[in-house]
Amino acid sequence: MKTIIQTKEQESKKLAEQLAKAKSIIIFEYLGLTAKELTTLRKKLHAANAKMYVSKNNIYTRAINLAKLEGFISLQGPNAILIANGDEITPFKELHEIMKTHTFVKYKDGILESNHISPDKLAKIASIPGREGLLSMLLSCLQASVRNLAYGIKAVGERKTQ
């Protein structure tokens, strides 16, 4: 009995360390996903410098308390925690792709850069383009201004030569 309690305490401490240094955290319900789908999700998350943990709710609750994170809902049912250490948004997108085809996967709670986020806001965040997409949009906007200026200068030069 003591070894089981010690094992749970160690697991809670390890998870608390991960939660404390995470850039974003998502708690979601995963019941219904096949082992193959979970493995695929884990691989995609690993590529995005994120991890998914599946454990018991009491271990999650202990870890959340040890990490001194406040505002989380009371966990019930089968849950998984997604912890991102790199790009904060990419894990949201990967999970959201799964949610498009599996309606039973649901956001429950989350944290993004130390701010508590409701399930509705999690879905909105997942629909925002990724870092690379946003940077390409910004670059396109910057290029458009310069391009339009060049066209204007060219038009003035052509008008004067006529």
C-alpha cells in the first residue's frame, strides 16, 4: 500500500514540475479515441515540443495543486493533459484537428501563458493560424506596401516620359 502511495506522489511531483514550466496546458476528454489515434496524436505533439499525459484525476489534482495553478475545474471522467513547452498554439491545433472528426473529444480547461482559458476560448485559439502562418501574413502585408510604392513611382516616371 505504501509503495502505491509513494508511486502516486512521485508521479504527481513529476507532472507538477512539467505543469509549472509549461507555456500552455489543455485538459481534455479523450474517451473514445483508439490506441492508434492516441499514438498518432502523441507523435504530432512530440514533434511540436508538447506531451500528453493520461493518468488518474487525483494525480492530476495533486499535480495542479503542487504546481500552484489556480482556477481549474474539478476533474471528472477520463481526462488527458496536454502540456506545451515550445510553440504554445501548435498543440491546440493538433488537438483541434482530432476534435473535428471526433465530436466526443472535448476541451475541459486550459492555461495559456499563465492565463486561465475557458473551453470556448480554447476552440477560438485553435482556429488562429500558427506562428509561421501569421509571420507569412505579416511579411505579405509589408511587401504589399513596398510593392504598391514601387508601382506608384513607376507610374509617375512613365507619365513624365510621355
